Amino acid sequence: MVAKEGGNKPARGILYVLSRLAIVVVVIAIVVIAFYAAMNTMNIQMVAKDALTLRAEVVLVHDEEKVDSSQLHSFFTERFLANDPVLTGTTYQEFQITNYYQRADINPPIVWPWQTEATVSADDIITEISGHKSMPADENNGTVQSDEKPPEWINGTYELSMVKVGDIWRIDGMKLVKAAPPETSETPQAEESSGAAATTSSPGAAESTEAGE
């Protein structure tokens, strides 16, 4: 006699359904984790960029009517604000900055939903700082403009230590890991070289150029 296998069909059916449900649950979990990881990463990038922008504005402009320094508390921890030498220093205090150019490039890592700390690489570059230093002129509180140029910003690649306070990411530490080389304009040199070449051009020079080619 041949044994009937019909009794095993219900068990196989249940295992089949459970396995498919497990696959669906895993897929949903992966999608949810990826979504929140992407949101975390994007949030960190936006916070870090806005934080560096506001930090520069507060230091360079230092005018409460134009820049609200109280907003720093939304982007930095209290410990950072109390210990940051740029914010607590007086390097630009006597200067009236009229213009500057800032480039803040944020390179955040993948930040998982359960993380409350993250280390972010950021390039903070500020160039073309123009302005003047105001100095008292006489006892009538008059002022004169000094020819002294504003100091250069400490440009480079920074390591930002960020922490999650509630649902908000804030910068808790900032460390310079690689200083950027000073940017110099080569336009005057190029013009001078061009003029010199035009002045000293000769048949011999033309032959030398052709030989180089």
C-alpha cells in the first residue's frame, strides 16, 4: 500500500504563508530603515550647512539688527557655544565687513535611525573678505577708516561632532583636520606675463615655440 501524503499539505501551506509574510516584513523593515536613514543624512547635511553659514554671519557681521545670534542655539550645543574660539574671539570685532564669499560643502555619512551621534566632514571656506577697521579719531567720538585688511578665515576641512537632542541634530564639536592652502589671485601675474611675451616676441621665440610643439 502507498502511504497518503495529503496530511502534510496544511502544514506546508502554513509554512509557505509564514515564509512569504516574513519576506514581506523584512522588505518593509529595510524600506523603513533606508527612508529614515536618508532623512537623517539629509537633515544633518542641512543643519551643518546652515550652522556654518550662521556662525560666519555672526562673527563677520556681528550686528544684531542684521543677524540674530540667538539662533545659534538651534544649531549648536551650549558647550560648543561656550568654547568655540571663533565665536568667543574678537578677531573681527573692530572690522566693518562689507562683503565675503563662503562655500560650505558638507559630506555626511549614512546615519541610521537609532544613531544619536555622528561625525561629519565639512569644508568651510570663506574668501574675498573685504572691509575696513574703524578707529577713534578724536574726543568727539569720531572715527576714521584704517587701511588694515581683515584677517583671513581659517579655511579647511573640519570634522564636525554632531549629537541628536530630541529630534534635532546640533553641532557639539568642530576640529580642523586639514587646512586649506591660501587662495591667491593669478590674474595680475598672467597679465604681466602676457605683456612680457608680447614685448619680447621675436622670430627666434616663434621657432622655439614650434620646436616645443
